[in-house]
Amino acid sequence: MIVTQELTGQIDAHVICLPASDQRVHRELLGPLAALTESARQAGFDLQVASGFRSFERQLHIWNAKARGLRPVLDSAGAPLDIASLDNTRRMFAILRWSALPGASRHHWGCDVDIYDAAAVAHDYKLQLSVAETCAGGPFAELHAWLDGFLLRREDLGFFRPYGADRGGVAPEPWHLSFAPLARQFQAALQPDCVAAAIEAADLALKAEVLANIEEIFQRFIHVPQSAYPGESGNFEPDREG
């Protein structure tokens, strides 16, 4: 049974460190992620997790820094916005385009990860997690071209891109992978009132605007339609074709 604190990132009992990494993921993700990593290795990639579990407090820090102008807020093209020119509601929606609301990030669940190809860049490369990195000419273009086919061919493994398409809410994030068997359970349990309760108790910038628009936020920026999910997962076997 999933408890509310797991849904909203307020506890971390459900996550565990990846081997030889400081990133944490849901304990049930270890096997499937190892299978995905092995398939990528066979195809010539060193698939690594840049970001796994993220706590409520960490997401709150990111949100407040953006709301207060301490971190850049980007437009849909990835260019910095002048947030001082926006009213509070427009500022809130601009932040939501690229950053999850604390209490509603899929990273709270531990079954979603941001990935990259460590073999494609120098060890001191500053990872951007930008669309440009994944497109032609970007360092991770080949990994993502391979993933395009692999995720379709191996739906049984359970991974998909929840933000692979622009549905008018979260901007496309091809690097963000979700493990469907766990994500379905977490998403079904997460409801607007549970997110609102977490927000009510937090020192969140733009709190009044968030609570006033929580239903729209939930539908546009939190809910991922079932049509985006792959079919039911079967046994987890490394892909032998690469």
C-alpha cells in the first residue's frame, strides 16, 4: 500500500541507492533498470542516471529559487524569461512548464529517472538535460535515437517517456524515463487534495496561486494520460539484440 508521504516525497523508505552511485530509486526499479542499462551497453551506450528520487524539500528548494528569481525560468523554447514582468499566476505557470510542483513530482516516487550517455561526454561535462542535447548534433542524440526504437520494441520492460510529447503542460523531456508498473500505482493514488495538503503545510512561494489553480495544474502538469503508458509489463529480460 502506498502511503501519502511516499506520493509527495516526504519520506524515502521506498528508495535505495543504485550500485556505485549516489542516486536513489525505488527498490523495485533496480532489476528493470539494470536490464535497461545492459541493453544500452550492448548497443554501445553507457546509460547513467542523472537524477532519480527527489524529496519534497529538494523540489521545494528548486521551486522557491525559481519563483524568487534565484534560478532561471525558461520559456517553451528554452530561453530565459523576465519573470519580473509576469504577474504571480503567469509566473507560476511558467515555472510549471519545466519544473514540477513540490508534492507532485514523479521523481518523488523513485520510479522515474533522468538519463544520459556517460560515454558520449567527458567526465567533467556539465549536464544540461536539455532538448538540444538529445537532438541531431547533441551529445546524446544517438542514445535517444536508439531509445526511440527500443522503448517500442521492448514495451514488456515497462519504460516509457511520460513527457515525450507536448500536451500543453510540461515541456517535452526525452531524457525522463518512467517505469510503468510502479508509476501507474503512484499516479492512481495521487489526487489533487493530497497535493494541496502538502502545499498547505509548506513554505511555498506562490502558494495562494497554486491552491487557487490546483485542479487545472493537476490536469495539465501532473496527470499523464494512460495512452502515454506502454502495455502491461512481463518478465524483465535484457534485450539480446541491442
